[in-house]
Amino acid sequence: MLKKRPYCVELALMILAACIASSASAADESASKYPAFGTIERKDAAFDKLLPKDAKLEKLATGFDWAEGPVWCKAEIPGAEKSDAVKDDAARGRVPFLLFSDIPPNRIMRWSEPSNEAVIFMHPAGYTGKKPRGGEPGTNGLALDKGGNLVACDHGDRRVYRLESNGTKTTLADKYEGKRLNSPNDLCYKSNGDLYFTDPPYGLEKRWEDPARELDFCGVYRLSQDGKLTLLTKELTRPNGIAFSPDEKTLYVAQSDPAAAIWRAFDVKEDGTIANGRVLFDATAWVKAGKKGLPDGLKIDKDGNLWATGPGGVVVLDKNGKHLGTINTGEATANCGWGGDGSTLYITADMHLARIKTSTKGAGW
């Protein structure tokens, strides 16, 4: 004769079974809400310490023309409530949230976990001219300054601007030595408040050949807190993504030139200028082999590893340029950014917004 279990044991088993069922249900729901896609390529044992063995790339939203510049917002953005483009009133107050550019439609999108959808945050985000134009008129790279203000690289109006608390835009930089910038692309802040940004021609309708170009080079610039704009280098043919090492002694810049698809590293001098430029990693052979994408936006983790969008997806390099692994998205991948508790990497891959949970955290988190 079987001995009957005490009621407390039965209750504990029932609770355990319910928890298991609930966990499985939650996993199923998450899988249906955010389908997995892409593949993980592991090239070095060090990569396993950065990305869990069971890590999955999740598709959060899709249907964009060319998604770029994801930035995580822990609090509401000054000026958001007075912006003319938060279309979904219910989205206001849902914090934290992610902002990212959708460049051809000239809009910034807003995605939050509670809403599980991307809504228009700002339109027009970039070009404000009255004459219709094609190409890439919207914003590209986005960042937050020390005051939590949104700062954007504006392709269409060829400037870097800050969104103010009253909903207006203040131009931070639009000319170098009296000549209009090409089309600011990506940006990053140094801890002292200086802003560094790149200026390729992608926002111009005819790009390099556009008759509206006023500069005959593509520069990397520093905008100091006193408003002075300094050209740091013009040696890159197509400067794109930009980021500092955790100790801010190295500046990394991606070059999205198919003939020289590289990431470069520069020493940062005490006065904030740069020197000793060198090639950190060359992916030109990957481009020639047919991998989608070019060196584009990049972010750094707390240990100095680069999470750099490029041929194939997100290429992960250590600080010495060793290839540790790649998150293959299957699409031309434009940019990435840390969010959540700092360990989730949000990725813009052509028409998709995606994320992946890592075992590290972004620099500064």
C-alpha cells in the first residue's frame, strides 16, 4: 500500500508544476512575439564568455526601409511631449524605450517592451526643405547628451542637432570653415561632454557626385563644449560608425568603403585630438565574397570589445582586432546599441529591429 504524501508536499509539487507550466508558456509566448532568426558564428573561445551558448537573435519589429542609430532611453526625452510626431499618445510615459532612425521615410521610431510595437516618434526627423527629394533624408545616428537630450545626425539638413524641451531643434554643427558638412552620419560623446562625429556623403541624393557638396573630403570631427568644431582627420574615404574605448584612450572609426572595408583605431591625445591611425581589422575580402553589409555603426563593451556592424551582421572583435565571432543577421546590418540593464544589444538590420542578450555589458553601464 502506497503511503500518501503529506498535504504540504502535494501543495509544493503542485506549485512547482504550475511554475514550470507558466515558464514554458512564457517562453512560448516570447518565441511567438519575438521570433528567432539568424545564426551565431563562434570563432574563438573568448566569444563564449560574451554570448551565452543558447543566445538567440530576436526579431522585435520589421517593415522599415533602412533602420539605423538605436539608442536606449531610461527616461522620457525632453521635448518629446511637444514634438509633433509622437503619434500614439499611449506610448508616452512607457519608459524605458528605444529610439531608432528609419532614414528614407525621414522618421524616428519608438519601440517599448510594454507596447510591443514601433510607433512614429518624430516626422520629419531630418530634412525639412519644401522641395521633395529622394535618397536618405532622415536622421542616422542618435545619442543622448549629459542632460538626457536627444542629439541626432541629420542627413537631410546636413547637420547635428539637439532636440530641446520645447520641441524645437538646435543646430550644433552644420559647417566647417564656412562650408556645409556633407551629411553627418554617426556620433559618440566623450565623458567631458565633447561630441565626436563622422561626415560621409550618404545623405546627399547623388552622394559623392552631388553638386551640393561643398567639402572635397569626408571628415571625422570633434565639437567641443565651447562650440568649436575641429577636423580630426580626413584620411578615411567613408567614415561611418564611431566609438571610444572604455578608458577613452582609443577612438574607433568604421570605414564603409567596399574597396577598403575596414575598422581603424586612433590614439586619443590629452587635448582630445587623435593620432597614430591604424587598421584594426580589414573585412574587404568578406565584401568581395558576397557578405551583405559594410563596416557601419559600432559599440564597445565594458572590457573593450567591439560589437561592430559589418559584412554578415555584428562582427565582434577584441581590442587588438582579433575576430571572436559574428552574429549573422542575414541582412545588411547598420548599427547597434546597448539597452535594458546594459547587457542587451539592440540591432538594426535593414528592415528589422532585433535584440540579443549577452553575458557582458556596454561600456559605461
